[in-house]
Amino acid sequence: MFHLLKWLYPGMKMKRWLLLFAIGVLMFSFGGALATNYEYLGLAEEEIFMFVYRVAGSYNYMATTIVGFLIMTIGACLMLYSTRSIIRSIIAVLIPDRSEKIVDLIFRERKLGRGPAVTVIGGGHGLSVLLRGIKTSTNNVSAVVTVADDGGSSGRLREELGIIPPGDLRNCLVALADTEPLMEKLFQYRFEGNTALAGHSFGNLFIAAMNEVTGDMETALKASSKVLAVKGRVIPASKEHVRLDAVMTDGTVVEGESQIPEAHKKIRRVQLFPKEVPAVPAALEAIESADAIILGPGSLYTSIMPNLLVEGVARTLKNSKAIKIYICNVMTQPGETDNYTASQHAKAILDHTGQGAIDYVLVNSTPIPEEMWRGTSSTPVEVDEDKINAMGMGLIKADLLSATEVGRHDPAKLCAAVMKIIYSLGTKD
């Protein structure tokens, strides 16, 4: 009985249809009574009066009223139960493997559909970690993803087929997917051996094939999203073939995203080649219409920065009324952010975009035991709060650390911290 009442919860959008259903039943009953000159209605009324008389020993208006309300209650329960059964029958055909109660499924989807519009900007493993968490709080999520990757399977497909690299796009699709684990494993499966397929992931090949079929990567991602039942949108920052270069502090230039960390030099700035690269209109629209914009987590120079260098992205980001959050990495990254503090991470972004790109910096507050990172090339990012505040940004600390992966964010903790910021601080005037 309790689960039946769930259909009447706020936001389910069921009460209006149940009311309309009830009005229809009443109209049908009234029409039937008119068509039969009240003959059968009179018989039913007479039987009820006689039943009350036999039970009560005399005619009682209150008893008749109670019987009337009892019949109404039974009728309402029958309408609710029948509506639920119809929905279950339809869902059972469309989604046969659902073990979750239908009312809980609908309630969750309605709730997620009312969630804030969140646009995340970045790439790599860090972005997919965030997306895995965010999709549990809102369906209105857009991922603007870097297209500067030139290593591994993505780099090979980029060179051989002339397409934008699909690797980071694939990871975001899988992270936002609401599908069977087997499908996720399939998209992440990487071929082995000595054949031409060795090193390629099935998901990369699938997206590349979809691009050939549809003739456009943006359309290919939308089609792939349907296959994986993706919650939200995955949008490439640009559809142009670009290269990421880094200008080092010694004046040398390192060409190619995959080569930048290998140089092991201090980075002054990064730039795209060609420099003027048009953004995908949907990416700019997602930034412009967002309630919250999140930068990172992920590689500072090779995952986050390439998006901000695409024409129009930084300008749209700064002009947006949304709250802007930069999620700082838990650990420094060898070859990119050696010895960087939290303020230096944020300053690097502002140096490339100008003031107004970040409102708050979200950092991990949980200490990482030294034995977990001693001997590695990474160290925990030092949080220098005073310098962050001096740059006009707020600092928010939270437990973001994964219990299973050293130096990584936990999706659930990250989502909880981000949503708390969004709901407590909201959009700016």
C-alpha cells in the first residue's frame, strides 16, 4: 500500500492524470446513468439503502455516507492500482531487465530531471570521475571535452582517419552511461596482440565508425549516447584538427599534447595550433545556459587548458552568470605541475583566460599518508588559502579522497561537495 502512495509524491506528474482519469470515470458513469434513465443507478442505490437498513436495524444517513466514502476509496485505489499496472506492463516491454520498482525509477528520473544545469570542462580520467558522481544528482549535465589528445589509440585514429581524438569523449560517454556493466566493459575493451587492432579500444573504433556513418562527430556522439543510455550530453570543444603546444620557461616549444609531460620542463603557457579554432556552438550554449560551470579535475595543462584556448570558450565562461568552480587535483602531476600549490593551479588558468573564470577553488582536506606517495614523482598539492583569497577567489575544503585509488578523487564525495556548493551559493546576480 505504501508503494501505491508513492505515485502521489510531488514531482511525479501523476496526480493530474489520475484526476483526469477519475473525471473520465465519473463522466462515463453519469453518461451511462443518463442513457439508462437512472434505472440501474436507482437499483444500486436501493440495494445500498436496504443493506444499511439490515445492518443498522433502521435507516441511518451517516451510515449511508460512510458506505459512499468507502466505495469512493475503493474506486480511487482501483484507479491507482490499474494505472500502476498499465505503466508496469509498458515498462516491462521497453526495459525488461529492470529489477528496480517502477515507482522508484520514475521518481528518481523526475528528480534528476529537475536538477541544476551543470557544465563540466576538461578531459582525461579526472573528468570521467566527476561525471560518474554528478549523474547521480542531475540529468542536466553537459561535458565539454578536449580534442587535443594525440597519444595512444586516439592519436592513431586521429592521424589515420583525420578525426578528432575519440578517447576522452569515449570515457565521458561511459561515465555518464546508464546501461549494463557488460556494455561498459565492451566500450572500454582494448585489443591486444600484434595485429593492426592492438592498442585500440572498442569504444574508440565504435565512435570512429559512427563518425564515418553520420559524417559528423557531434552527430556521432549523440547516436552513441543513445546506445549507452547516456544521462546528459558529451560535446567536443571543437571539431577542428588541433595540436597542443607548450612554451617552456627556457623559451623552448614542445609540440604535441603527449610530448609535453615528457619534456620535464617548467611550463610558461600552452597554445593551440592553429591558434584560432572555432568552438562547437553547442559547447558555448552549454556554458552560457549553465547554473554551474566546473573546471577539472584533471591534467591542468593538457586536459583543462586546451578547452579554454578554443575560440569563444574563455569569453563565454567569464561572461556567464553561473557559479564557476575549479576542482584542484589531489596530487601534483609529473612533467606538468611539479611542486605546484593550489593557488598556482588556479593562477595558471587565470593567466590563460583572464580574471572572472573561477569563483571558488575546491580542494581536498584529507591528509594523504606519506607512505602512500613516498618514492613516486607526485606529491600532495599544498593548499595556500591566503594566496587563493588574495586572487579574489573563495576556497572550499572537503574530504574528496578515494579510499581505493591513491591520490584520486572519489566520485560520490566529489559530487556531494559540488552539489553542496551549487545549492548553498547558487547562481550570481
